[in-house]
Amino acid sequence: MLRALAAQQAAPQLLAAVRAGACGALASGVLRRGLAAMVEPTAFPPADRDSFHYAVLQAPLMKEETGGSLPRFLLPYVARLGGMGGLRAPDRGEQAYQAALTAAREAQPFALLVGSGGTEQSILDLAHKYHREYCKAKHALAGELPREIYAEQACGEGATVPPLLLVAHPYANSLPSALEALARLQQARSADGYRGRIVYLPSAAQGAADDAWASLQESLKASRPLRSGVRVWHQLHRSRIGLVGQPSSWLVASTPSAGVVGSSWGPSLVDIDMQELLGGLWGTGSFKKGEVEAVVQDMLAGKFLLVDRHGLSCISVRCFDVVTAKETTGCYSLSRLLDEKVVAGCEGDVCSALGMLWGQAMTGQTPWMANIAQASQQLAIMPFVDPPNGVVKLAHCTIARSLLASHEATTHFESGLGVALKGKVPPGAVTLLRIGGKQLDQLWLEEGYVLEEAAAEGAWSPNLCRTQVRVSLLGGRPVVDGLLQRPLGNHVVMLRGHHKSLLSSYFSQFGPGFEKA
């Protein structure tokens, strides 16, 4: 009741602030904090800390030999883990279990330093404890069932649980123990959804084995340009994708169910009635060049309000309903949202929204959702695919302005209404991705370069979506042939930089590709 009252009081303030041009302040958190009461507690607490929980496991014989203390060869590892922000569980009784519980309840990464051989069963027991407690907390926060009901149950069929990190070293049969335990966890993955990773650290000395320690740090730390796979797993499983209206009718291969999205990648889908957005819009039809900001303020305010009201990580709008109902478009406001680091997509395309959310989480790059079409370069009235050279042309009416070297406001391609962006993307390295398949277990992933456009070539066409980009794919013609013969859908997501190795690694270790390994 109090939340509803707070929402009623905060909504007019938000609309007024955004209409007045206060988007930057909102993005920085000033106005968002004023709307905190509007968001229901449907997710874990934010996992944005750099600390992590870990426990050291030793076999009983090893403990007897050392009198219960850590052997000397482990001390440098413990010291360096502590320097990375590791919170070590005391070596007493149930303390390792308590560390697993705390990490699970906070949706934080949990690591086990495999101190010696003979710890395989302890690893399995702690993994089960960590995963079970994670599921209990998840169900409790969702308000589905009292936590006590899950006291002796696992997550249930089809559920996914957090990856477990096993840290191994060269001594006391640590690595063999980690290998045996992870093999058992992976045998159970089809039933229990277990995922894990071994990080082998050949030395603890500063300046030694830096690649191995960097790999561990990448897996555990939040504040890195290329995000940790474990952190991203948790982030995706806390994420909420808002669908404003149903997916567009032409997206016949891009409408997975909420159950498939959640079980394969983690995010929840939130259905939002289109009237929640349309109710506050005036409609604009055509516009004058000097009125762009004024034209988009209502649309932008409405979308920001939905993001805050529903606690969204990502929003995708069935935009053509806005065109028919209000004679305006959401293109420019979606661009503004992307520049404010709110993942925003078009047409209610769930696959693209998911790809944008994942791509930004992994790389820190602002994503662009665009069409690929097929024709030849010479027929400039159409977008093209050029198989001999492995060149594709991307086109869409919205793109984050931060991705552009220059831009101008124009009208939406299909309708000639509203405000769209005609922008120039500077040359450089890019990665294209597409998530698809009935179970969202397929990934198309290619690297390439944005090509410089020469005005004399007549490369830009008024008969396409307004921002148009040519990308030369590194795989050449075979890649384009494969795209034409085995497509996953009509849209792809573009990210600045080459990230194929990083994204492929996540897909195979923590994503749906794990089940195919």
C-alpha cells in the first residue's frame, strides 16, 4: 500500500523532471533514488561489490599433519586471495558451510581453494549447500513459497544454479581433487544445472603466473572493463526484461517463452501493457528540426517511468503500436535510454533484447540492434549482403548517439513520422552476435570491421532504416553463406571491439552452450 502511494506521488515528479530535460540527473541516480519505493523487491541485492567469499578445504589427514593450521605452501595463496578482496571462512566446523550460505544469499561468487587431495566429497557437499541456499533465497525473494519448504530440496527441474569456482595449486594433489570433483558436478548438470570452473594457479608469488591470477580476478571482480563470467551470470539471473506490448507479429522466430529465457540465460520477462506507455503520450506526427528534444520528452519520460516502476534492467517496445496510436515513434527516446546505460530494444524482440543485455554486461560496450537484409551493393535502394567479400549492411532507425561520429534527426523509415536517427558510425573493430534457437541454445558470433563510407558510392539509401553501416566480416564469404543458409533471425546486435573469444567462453562455460559441451 505504501509503495503504491509512493509511486503515485513520485510519477508526476519524474515526468516533470524528464520533460524539463533532467535525464542526466535521473541517470546519475538523483531521481532514481526518489523512485526507489516504486520497485518491488523481486531480485537479489545488487552484487556490485568487489569482495567475494571463499573457503579452504583440506583432507582430514592433512589437518592432522599440520595440527589444524594451514600448511606453509598455502599461506601465500591465502594472502594473495585476501589482497583481491577474498573473505575467507575460518577453518572451524561449519564455517565453510556458513560462507557458502552467505555467498548464496547475497548472490555473490563463491570459491573453494582446494588445499589438498581427498576433498572431493567436501567440494560436492559445499556445492550442493551453496546451490540449494541460492534457490531458497531466490524463491523467497520472489514470494513464491516460504523458505522453509525448500530446506531439503534442490532448485527443481530445469533450474539453473550459480557457477562454482575451484581454485587449484601445484601441491598436495590439489588439482587432481578439483578435476575429480568438477567431473562429478558436470555429470549431474542435466539434472541439477551445476556449472563450475577450475582456475589453476601455478604460483602465488607476485609477478608469477600473472595470467592465471588475472583469469581468477576476471572471474571474481566486478569493476573490470571486461566483466567476469561468474558476475555476469549473477547479473543476468537478477535481470528483468520489460516487454511493452507483445512482440511484433513478424518476429516469428524471436519470441521465446519466459520459461525458456529464464532457464537458458537467467533474466525474467515482465509483460507490460502498452497503455502504461501510451497513456502519458501526446503524439507528435511531424516535427521541426529545432523541436527534436521537446518532441521526444514525453516518450522518454514514459519509458524511464516504466523502467523504474517495474525495476527493469532492459526494455523492449512494440514500437509500431506507438506509430499507429500516436503518430510518433520511440526511436529517438530509445537512443537516449541507451546513452543513459539503460538497455533498450525495438519491436519486442526478446532474442535481441537478451543479446544486448548480455553483450553490454560482458564487454561494457553500448549495443546496437539492427537488421541484416539481402541484395547487392550496386542496388543501393535496398540493404545488402555481399557474399564474395563477406560484407553485410546493417540498418535501423535507432542507435545510441555515443556510437556515432555524427548524426541528424530525421523521420522513421516505414511511417515517415516521429523522430529517428540518421547517424554515421566511425570505422573500427566490431563484434556481431545473435542468440536464437527454440531453446535459446544457439549463438551466431562473428568479428569484423565497420567500413568507411564514401559519399560518391551512394551507400546511404532513403529506402532503408536511417542509420546504415557496412561491416566486413573476418570470416569472409563462408560466414555470410552460413548466415543466409542457417539464420537465427532478422536482427543482430553490434558491439564495438572484438569480443568473440570472451563471449564464446561465457556461452560454453556458463550459458546454454554448457549443456552441449
